[in-house]
Amino acid sequence: MPSSKTWCASCSNKSRRSRFRAIESQTGKVLAVIDLAVSEIINLLQRYDLCLVISDDAAPIPGTYWGEPEAGIIGHTIYARSDTPIHSLLHETCHVICMPGQRRDSLCRDAGGDDLEESAVCYLQVLLADCLQNVGRKRLMRDMDAWGYSFRLGNTRQWFEQDAEDARQFLLKHNLITESGVPSFSLRA
């Protein structure tokens, strides 16, 4: 039976820490969970009181909408494997952050939401990339483009810099970022 490792602020095994070897991502083009110290991801998610479950490489990913290796979401938990792209992990994390609490409490796989919320998710994932060493927004934007994210202006950077004011306003309205564009590390009420 496949096993998994769970880390979250409220779990009894929160003191367990693991580190994947920093070797070339299996996807070759985009950063994956294996490319980062898991402790970095855990620390970021814990700031939002979210859990991380890393499944064995061959195991299915619970709660994935698009299928493996994409991240999955159920409630306050983000599911991934070592080959899960970082942009996917951040995107699904931001869905959990940006959705209303009532939807979050019953969340299983499909984040729902409207186009504005989806834009806010993309905007916040770019900001959160700066919280992960060796990722940062520039690298994440390149990975989003390589993976096929689609924006009106052609690429993630142009969208973020020139066409995302509505997403920024959504995040401000729900107190998910500060006026200066820094994540507030709180969940939408």
C-alpha cells in the first residue's frame, strides 16, 4: 500500500521534516516539489494554517482536478508528489486561500469560483513564489508560460504587470494582500 507524508500546523506529526534531494526536476522544464526543500513549502503553507500531504511517486494524488502530477486540494489540505510542479502546488494553494470559508470547508477537488477569483489565484501564486527560495516570481512566470497558462496579453509577466488590476483589487478587498502587494498570510473569510 502506498504511503504518504503529512505535515500541518495541527497534525501530531508536525515536527517531522523531510527534504527531497535538490536534483533536476523530472519534468525537465518547470520546477517541481523535488527541486525544493519540503520544509520551505511546509513553512509557507503553515502560515495559512494549511496542511501538505506528499504521496509516494507512483501513488495517485487525492483531490487533483487535472490528474497527476498536478496538485490536489481537499479542505485545508494540499496534496502533491515529488513530480508535482511548483506552479501547480502554488495555484491550488491559492485556490484554498482565495475561496470563501464555507466553500473551503466542503472543498473536494473542484475549487469552483468565477473568473475574477481565478485571476486572483494566479496573481497570488506569483506573489507567493517570492516566499520560496530559488523560485521567485520571474521563474514562476516562466514556468506558468511553459506549462500553458493563457492570458490576454500573451504571457504571465505582461498580464501580471499590465492587466491584473482586477485580481489585485480582489485580493485587497478580501484582505489577502496589503496595499504594497505583500501577502497577508490569511485565508479569505
